[in-house]
Amino acid sequence: SLMQLNRAESDDEVDLGSVEAVQVTSSAMLERELRDITTHLHKDLAWTQRARALRRLHGLILGGAVGEASTLARCLKATAFTEAVAHLLAELRSQVVKEVCQAMTA
């Protein structure tokens, strides 16, 4: 879960590792995951938290979240999520923009 992220991370370059597939077993689980991700995309959080949240989204997609297409689409269209992603696309840190693009094209 993203709640276990280290909140004391600095702005130094951090190895985020590879994106791992995340399996979801129900639409309720997917909704919880996407709410958690949206919370961690907030512009006031450390860039590493936002990047890890995007990697989690990428992992959900790799893990088959598209099988819950209606839940996925509804959550991704939610105002809080779209506002967070719009802010991230304007981010000056290239790593965050890269993560947004990779998650959205997975």
C-alpha cells in the first residue's frame, strides 16, 4: 500500500525500482487502490510519493485493472484524480512527468 511510503524522502534522485503488476480481485479493491493513489498525487507531497503513486497506477493496469473497465474509467475521470494529474503534467521535475506518461500509456 502507498500508505507505507517514507514521508521523509528528500528531493534527491531516488531509484524507484521497476513497476510490478498489482492484482485486484474486485471493483471495491480497485476503488480503494485508486482513492489511495489519488490521495498520494497531491501537489504538496514529496515528488517521490507522487511518482510511486503513479507507478502503483501503472502496476494496477499491468495487473489487469482494465478488466474492471467501468470502475477504472469512473475513478480516473473523477475530479480529484484529473486535477491531480493535470497538476503533475505541469510539474517541473522530469521524473514525475515521465511517470505520468508511462502510467497513462500502459
